[in-house]
Amino acid sequence: MTTVAQGQKYKTMSDTTRLNKEYGEISLEVSKLNTMLIEEKNKTVDYRSKTSSSAGDAVATAQASKDQAAVATNGNPTDTKKAVTDAKEADKKANNAKNAVSDEKKNNKKINELTAQIAQKQKLLRDLDSQRAAIMANSTSVPIPLADSVHTN
């Protein structure tokens, strides 16, 4: 990636080719970062739905496990095995819910990082725009009118 420009990096008209090249590279980086940001934001919806659905499944399975455990206290081996199976299923769904929350947090962190990178690149582009404007301002000097030797009064 491109480094931050310190001061006026480009000062003369001959520097504009390098300035334009850097500007193009940074613009391309911004485009790529924006694409990544859109992809991450699209994932957010999926993560949120996964989080809420996993949490609901975990609660329902935990309740079923609790109910089955209450039945298993009668001493019937089949009920006991069913209670163990339900407890394992409840644990699995609770872990899925925990992983979904973790995935959502990672996604939000990635979105924040991409947003910060885009802001930094846009700042560089503004700096390059300022440098280009300064070069153009210095290069457009007002020509000094020469006296016309044929039409002098």
C-alpha cells in the first residue's frame, strides 16, 4: 500500500506524471477497499440472523433437555439416554450461538478497519489534489506582453 505523503511531495510540472500515477494507484486501492467493505456489510445481515436463530435454537434445545432430564429421574435407561443426547445437542447449539456472536463481532471489527483504511486513502487523495492544484497554480503564470515593434505609437 502507499505511504502517507509528508509535506509537498510533488512540486513541479515534471512531477505531475508521478503524481498522477500515485493518484491512480490510491484510487484503485480505495475501489478495492470499498468492494471489500460492501462484502463485509452484506455478511453482517447473515451473521445477525445466524446469531438470533442460533440463540433461539439453543434456548429451545436446552428447555427440551431440561424436560427430558426431569423425565429421566424415573430411572428408565431409555429416558436417561435421551436426556444425555438432548443435553449434548443443547451444548452444541449453545456453542453455535457463541460462535455466531464471535463471527458477528469479528465482522464488525473488519468493517471498522476497512472504513478507517478508506478514510486514510481518501485523505491521501485530497493531499494529492492539493499538490496538483499548487503545481497548476505555479505553472499558469501571466505572460508579460511584449512591445510590438511594428505598431509602436
